[in-house]
Amino acid sequence: MKHHAAASSYAFLTVALFVAAGSATVELTVQDHVRVDRVTAAGPQRVGGLVRPGTTALRLAEGTYMFRTGRDAQVKVVDGAAVEAVAVPSAGTKTAWPPPPAADAARVGLIPADAGDTPPDRVPELTVVR
């Protein structure tokens, strides 16, 4: 007789970082490998290599950045710079790939939405420390 494991639905936490002026240092604490991208109207640009599990200091120039993780994450603003870190809400429904962003899109409008067809069993959380 075949035994089937119960299916689990996982959610990813999408985090957007908005660096207002100049540059900023943030400490990113994650539990899995993540890729940090700078988001522009022309598309995402990879920032360095993969961030390893643990705490990593990142120096970011002015702009919008994002990363996705399947686990909880913490962002600590080290130098008191003007950095806004937000969890981008998930649409919670299955959708097609979003159209390319317009050059004048709002900041969060540049971040692609998550997609899926079932609600997740657990949603990762973002903690911001100043």
C-alpha cells in the first residue's frame, strides 16, 4: 500500500529596502541563502553574491532593493541612515507573471508579486531594528 505525505504550502517573505539618500549599512540576518537585487525600471540587478545564513553587513547605495526568503528575517539599520524596510504583501492568489514595470511606477509597484494557488501553512516574518 502506498503512503502519501501530507502536502504543505510554503510562503516566501519578500522584503523591500528603500535607501533614501547617500548610502547605508544594514545588517541582514537570514536563515537561508538569499539573493539581494537592486530594483530599477530596467529590471533587477544582482548585488554581490548570495548572502549566507547568519548575519551579514551590506553597504547599499541610494535605491530600492529586494530579497526573498522562506524563513524569518531581520534587518538592522547600522548607521542610522534613512532606510525603510517593509515586507511586501502577497497577493495570495495564482496569477500570471506581472507585466514589466513602467518607468514611473511607484516604489512597491516595481517589486513583482508572489503567486500561488493555496494559502500557506506558515508565513515568515520580518523584524526591523533601528
